Amino acid sequence: MIKQRVAFVGAGNEHLKIIKFIHQIPEYEIALIANENSGSEGIKFAVERQIPITTNLNDVLKIANVDVIAVLYPGVELYNHFVNSARPSQTVINSDHLVFIYDLVSSIINSKYLQIENQFVTNTKEISRAIDSFGLITKNIDILAINASIEAARAGESGKGFAVVAANIKELVKNSRELLGHVKKIIEKFLLTQRSMSTFRETIFEKQEDKDN
């Protein structure tokens, strides 16, 4: 897969969520982050993830194979500078474009994902309750089979046929318990996947209340 290489011009605290968003998309690779303040949150994020950084904004124009230049600094002067200086093959976008895309995708994914997540949790709980109920039934059947075996033994020769039936029931209960254990493990894996997806979603997108503040 050929990745689109993105260079950011601007990496202040207000830009961090957009940088994180792009960083999480497999089809994109951050080639460089340029910010005049070397102590900004965006620069710190880049250093932690070994993304190239610079305090000279024009270094962005020197990087080879950059497909997109994202100018996050406010105002049109710097944006126009990169529009006029970029190569014909490069796309230059500003923060307004990125914020619009981010908010749109965030809104769609959050709303749809939450619907799916809630339905998934509800279905999983229903399955778990059904498994618990079935487990109680098999436990009671097992007790009945044990009692039947005892009564068959007391009956002697005449109870041998019933003893065979009781033994088969106990074997069936044993297999049912093994199956229930297997299903429970599958549900645990589903829940682990759901938690991972939820964490991933929260990593990419800021919570709505944080965005509104």
C-alpha cells in the first residue's frame, strides 16, 4: 500500500487532535512536523513517535515525496506562501479544511459506532444470561443423573438399563459444560475486542465535551 505523505506546518496545542487523527489513519504517513515553538504539544507528540520535526517552516518545502502540506497556522498569508511555493503535484490545505473533515468524520463515526457498541453490549449480555441459565439447567440434570445412577445401583440387575441411560446423560452434561466454557471464552474475546475498539475510537477522536470547551 502506497501511503500519502503529509507535512504539517504548525503543531500547537489546538492542532494536536488533528495531528493524532492523521497519524492513526493507515493510508497516511506524517513526513514532517514544522513548528516555530519546539516545546509545543505537537512537537512533543512527534518526538515520542519518532516523527521528523523542525522549527524552520520552510523546511517543509525541502522534503521529498510530500503529497500534502497541511498549514495549521491561522491566517491566509502563510497559507498563500505555501500554495505559491509548493510543487504542482502537492496539495496544500489549511486548518479550516482539516477541522471540517475531522468534525464530520468524528460525528459520523461516533454516532454510528455508539449505536453498534450499545447493540453489541446488549446482545452479549443476553447471550451471557442464556449461558448462565443453561449452565444451571445442566447442573440440575447432572444431579438427577447422579441420583438415577444411585437408584439404578440399588435396583441391581433390573436397574442396569437405567444406569446406562444415566451414564449417557452425565456424559452429555459433561460435553455441554465444555461447550459452555468454550462459548464463554469466545464472548470474553468479543468483549476484549469491543473495549479495544472503544479505546481506539477515543484515541482518534476527542470527546465531544472536550471539543466544545
